[in-house]
Amino acid sequence: MRTRVVMAAVAAVLSLGCGSSGGATGSGSRPRPVARDLILDAEIAGRAADATNALQIIEKLRPQMLTSRGLASPGDDTGESTRPKVYMDNIFYGDVATLRDVMASHIKEIRFVNARDATTQWGTGHMGGVILVVTKKN
């Protein structure tokens, strides 16, 4: 009898823990938290609708993506080695300034990739990480 009571209690606790589906919004639930390293086209259309290029979008929604990170390389007086590099659709595009050339209407998502993951994906030389812009496919 005691085993059945314990099993019923465990089942009740487990069902309470699984009761939330984690959806974006339910009846009376809070909105989904904003991803720190990801900007999707729906958020661009909503919260950055007045932005015309990728740099403006990032400055408005996730300015921390633009900050320098890590230690500069010896002899790097400009700090360029600690700034994120920009890739568009997994192809090197340039430095942060090139984000001005990417029209907001062409963006599906913008993602910040940390230095470790960027090095794994694109090789060495990404001490400041990568800003990956994924464009909409027509």
C-alpha cells in the first residue's frame, strides 16, 4: 500500500513539472524571453521596423553583439582582432561596418556566434566571435 502512495505522489509531482508547454504565449502567460544572441525576422518587423540595415537592427535590439571580446593579439593597437567578424550565409563578408550594406528587408535572422564556436565552424582568427546574417531565400 505504501509503495502505491509513494508512486502516486511521484507521478503527481512529475505531472506538475511537465504541465507547462513552454509556448510563446498562452492564456495569461508571459511572453517568451528574448534570445540574447539571436534576432529573428519577426522581431525585426516588430521592434526594429524603422531600421533599414543590419547594423541599425543590432544597435537597436542587441548592441552587446557589437562589443569587443577577449584579448587583442600582440601588436594589434586598434583592437580589431577582438571585434566580431561578419559572415553572410556562412561566407565571410567583412567587419562590423559592412552590416550597413545589408538591407533589413533581406534578413531572416542575425546570430552572434562566440569565439570558440566560430573557430570550430570557420577556423582561427575569430577572437571577437562572428555576427552571422542569414538572408531570406527568394
